[in-house]
Amino acid sequence: MLTKKVTLAVGLLASVFAISMPRAAHATTLNVTCNVSLVAWAPVGNGEMQVNCNGIWYYGDSSTGCGAYGVDAAKEWQSMAQASLLSGKKLYIEYASGTTCISYERLTNQ
């Protein structure tokens, strides 16, 4: 019983650290708040989320390049972009300078 409690506590602590870890560092991070016009998923590596905002394509790669945040992050970004498209709310995106590689996104109240 004690082993299960210790394992659970260690797991919860590891989760808190994983969630609070900073995003992958890029030379400069830029941001945009935009209207989503199209959301796509491309079979690049393990998958790549693509979102068109104000006529510019932004990418969330799950396996290589663009920070390689993993397939779960790319799917979450795709879900938020799709929610933005369906709701008409604007999407806030942070991306690496010199690229259109997404490092963070969220819905706005606009």
C-alpha cells in the first residue's frame, strides 16, 4: 500500500514538472492573433498539424523539425484551431522567428 502511495506521489510530482516546463527555446518567439480559415493534418513523419490564419500557414510538427513537440501536442493544437474555426473566435499562436513553426497556441475571447 505504501509503495502505491509513493509511486502515485512521484507520478503526480513528475506530471507537475512536465506541465510547468518551459516551451522549447527558439532564438526569438513571435505571436499572432488571427482568424482561422482552414485546419489540416498532413502525413509528415508521425503527423503535422497545419492551420491557415489570415492567409499564412502555421505548422505543428509531431516528429521532426518545428520543435518536434510530439503527436499529442500537435493534436491538441489541431483541436484548438478547429474550435477556433467553428466558433469564430480568434486563435493566439506563438511561433519561431524566421519560420511558421508553432510553439504555443490558445483560443481568445474575441
